[in-house]
Amino acid sequence: SPASAAPHGPEDAPSRITAMTATRLAPDLVHLRWDTDDGERTVHRASLWRRAPGSGEWLLWFHQGTPYASDDDTT
């Protein structure tokens, strides 16, 4: 079953997350792609995560969200 994102505020419903994929681009760099649907709009999302030298903590380096029509199957 799809995961749910945390709401941004008390009036916001959680978004449904689907089609998540991860691609390792380098030992310390991962590209994540997924779609969200909050009932009002659907969004293709992508982010790049870099592992911090020393701590090994994964840090968000870049994120983009592009709204699309839910009947549009292009990914």
C-alpha cells in the first residue's frame, strides 16, 4: 500500500505517494522519483540526496515538483 506524507498543517490531508523509485548515481548520491496526490492535484517529484562526508548523514541537495493531470501517464 502507498505511504502517506505528513500533513503540512492541521487542515491539510496527507498526500498519497506512489511510483517511488531510487537510482544510485554515485556512491554518495541518490536520485529519488515519486508521485504525490493530495486529492486536488497530482505532482511528479524528484530529489537528489547526498551523503555528508564524515557524518554519513543523507542530506537533501535538490528537490523539484511538477504538477500534472492525473490522467497523464508520462513519467
